[in-house]
Amino acid sequence: MKIQWSKQFFRIHRITGLIAGLMLLLLSITGSMLVFSDEIDHALYANAYHVTPEASPKPLRELMQQAQQALPGNPYVAFVRLPQASDESTVLRAEYAADHKVYIFLNPYTGKILQQYSNTDHLTGYVLYLHFSLLSGKTGATIVLIAAIGLFLSILTGIFIYRNAIGKVLTFRVKLEWHNRTRRWRNLHRILGVWALLFNLLIVITGFMMELKVLDARRNTKISYAGTPFSGDYEALLVKAKASIPGFEIMGVRPPRKAGDPIRIMGHAQESAFFGEYASSVFIDASGNIKKTVNFSKASFGDRFNACIAPLHFGNYGGILLKICYSLLALTPGVLSVSGFLIWYRRKFIIKVHNRI
């Protein structure tokens, strides 16, 4: 009975690995690149991120108007990053639809547009869209979600199949044996699979949860992507928001999506940098009354769990050494899919043909 169960687990492991193989290779390569998305963007568009400091910046309302005048139609526009230093630009995002967003970099002192691109016509945006939806919206996102399920099943069955080898691999008793044509791919598959086991479980679980959010954004037709006029004084609201949470550093501003909605001012305070720069928020209505504050240093476990999903998936919560480790480990599902295919191909064709001869 035990042998029969082992065969079934091996069959599931092989089938899920082969079906998801090409997708895993693609997701591995794109995921490895996205670990360094910030560094890539700053290198490719250095002139968009930095400006020459001047006496005083323009009011945010004027910057918003200049951005809106440069955009066709009437999209929803928000400040996604306010300058944190005197030589930084102001970044806005215009939202036309779930799959169509435009980023505008402005000189905060003059209002001059330094750079403008959509979410898919610059390198990291294109790679991100490819990674989560294969450049084909809801259909592509569904395919990626199925691939994630395949990887999860492959990992679980792999744990069962190689359960007796886990200790040997971790104590370096399993050698690569690259010179041995019979064992090289099998041992590589086993060694990489064991060492990357926890990482790949982490990536597939967080990726699965993020993909559900991607699909929900494309299914939820109630989200408004049209701009709503806002005549309030941004600077006065920022002062009020900053005073409402001790140590609050403001990073972005989201105007109301529809009449009556509050403005949302986002940033960070006493919470760990692990949760990102936008974890805390202050909601203020058009009359300047604070409707709600979200001090993330006092957040519930559920809120903390949701906030850590993206950082854990992309590895952007640490320094360059952590990113290098993430980037290399992100390649392991692709390498495992290739080595698994070669193991299957050898058993299916080469060994059978040799035995016939």
C-alpha cells in the first residue's frame, strides 16, 4: 500500500511539474528581475527622480492640475510619492482602468513634466504585468493562479517523495555528481528542491494571495476610475494629518474617488520598515475633519498579515544582500522545472530506447 501511495504522489509531482513547468520558468525569471525593480527604474529614469532644489515648491493643487491637463480623458489621479528630500520629484499616477495606469513625474518647484509612462511601456512595469497576468488581463491572471496551484501541489508531493533525503541534503551528504550523466539532474533537482523548500512555499502562498487580489481588481466593476474635482487645501490637510499620528511621515495622497468620500493621506510612523512606507493613513473629509486614523504600529494581526504579503513576495524590505538572495532563490522554481523535465525525458525516452536496444 505504501508503494502505491508513493507512486501516486510521484505521479502528481511529475504531472503538476510538467504542466506548470514553462510557466514556472517564466515566473522565475520575471520574479527575479522584479526584486530589483526600484534599482532598475532609478537607473533607467534617473532624470525623472531628481531635480535641482529651488526656493519653495508649488502647491499640490497646482501640480495636480498640471498633471491632469497633460492627460487625455478624466482619469482618477493620486499622488503616489511626495518628495522626501529637496531634490526629489513628485510622482502621480493616473488610473484609467485596472490594467491601464499612467505615471507622471513632476518637478515640484516648476510643475514641469520630467517623465511620463504607462504601467506597461517601461521595463519593470511590463515585467510586472507579465509576471501577474501574462499581458492578457483577467485570463492571464487566471492562468498564473493555476500555475501557482500546480507549484504548490508539486512542492507538497515533493516533500513526501524526498522526505528521506531532506536531512541528507541539509547536512551536505548528497553530492551534485555533475560528471555522472545518470544522476546529475536528479541530484540537482533534489538539492535545489530541499534548500529552496521554505522559500518556494513562501513565494507560492504570498503569490497566490496577491493573484487573488489582482483577479478581484479586474472583476470588481464598482471601483471608479473617473476623476472627482477636489477644491481643498492639500497643504493644510497634510499638516493636520501629520499632527494626528506621532512621528507620521507622509508619502502619498489619494483624493476622493467620488463626492463625499474623504481624502486619504498615507505614510508611516512607528511601524517597522518591513511593512512598507504606506502602512499608516489618515482620512479627512472635505471640511477638514479627521474621519479615521490608521496608526499601523497598533494594527491587528490580520492587518499586519495582509501588509506583509507583498514585501515577503518581492523581497523589497531589506538591503542589497537580501535582494540578491531573493533574486537567486526566485530562479529555483524555473531550474526545478527544467531539471524535472530532463529527469522525465530521460526516463520516458532515453532509458526506454536504450533498454529496447
